[in-house]
Amino acid sequence: MTSTTTIAGEQIELHPERAAYWPRRNTLLIADPHFAKAASFRNLGVFVPKGTTEYALQTLDTLIARTRSERIIFLGDFLHAREGRNADTFNAIAEWRAAHRDVEMQIVRGNHDKRAGDPPDAVGIGCVDGPILEPPFALTHHPVVVADYYALAGHLHPRALLTGRARQWERLPCFWFRHDVGILPAFGDFTGGVDVEPAAGEAVWVVSDDGVIPVAMSTEVSP
């Protein structure tokens, strides 16, 4: 189930695939896909399942079809590591990109991208150093304050620790909207994360099997 909130006066849709959609700009925001992370692990001798890239691309297909996005901005860490660069991954991404040639795509470089390098030109996705300034938002990788803008970022892979009366607990990926920076959950798998500690007036929406659910929220977050 998709949820909708208002950030800096703009309607933003929060999707259970751990993505955000900005309807006014018809733009899908994806943070930290970490493509080829599984391949990087396997190159280091750590067994992880194959097929993660194909699953991620299928999930993107679902999001594009649902939102009819005309643009995707990847908020950094598109690639995980130089060790994961391989022809199979890039061919799969290039084939997927070609199937969506009418969708504009751009990567805001993150810290992993700077080590892993940009994807090959044949993939067809351009890369820039952030932030991308599109009022009222600054689209960036690191969650930093940008004067006169509300920043939308990734990098931290936020998670909410939920506890129950019977001492049961669960960690779930979440969207964390602070007073001047909104942090999206990691789109990719095997990413780990940081437990959020929201201050008064900040909003946290957890991603669960039932959709995207507010667990601590204000009516509106403004810069």
C-alpha cells in the first residue's frame, strides 16, 4: 500500500518498494540501489544468492508502471564496489535501460560511486555530483543541510526499531523526514542500516508487509 505525505509543501508518495515519487515533477526517487553488491561479495568469497540485480530491475519496472514516471533520479550509490563491475550486471542494466528509453535517468554520485566508478556509457544513465537543485528540494546523496532547500537524500539506510508490550521487536526500513532533510531507505538488498532517533516534529514511515505506515509523524515538514 502506497502512502502520501506533504514535504516542504509538495505531495510525495512513499512506496513499499522503498522508493519515493514526486508527482508534480513526475519523478521517481531511488536511494542506494547498490547494484552488483552481491557480485562484490562473491568475488570476495562470501556466498550470497544470485539474481539480486534482476529482482531490483523488475521492482523498478513495477514502480515505473505504477507511477508512470518520466524521470528517475538515483540518489547515490548506484554501484556498490569496483569488485562488482562485470559484464553480466552492466548488460542487464543496459537492456533494462533500453526498455525505458523514454524515461530520463540520472545518478547523483555517492561515496560508493566514487570508488566503484560510473557505469559504462553503454548503460545510458548520466552521472552528476550533487546536489541537484529543484525547488523546494535539493536532491543529494549525503543527508546534509542545503540552505533555502529541503534536502532529499540517502546514504544512511535508515531503519526503525519497533518494540511491543511483550518485548517483541523488529527492525524495518523507513523513510525519515527531519526538519530540513528527508532520508530515503536503501532500495538495494544486503545494505544494513542506521537506527533512527527522531526528534519532536520529525516523521518516520516504516516499510512493512502491509505497506508504508507512519509511526511518528507531524502534519507537514518544512525547510
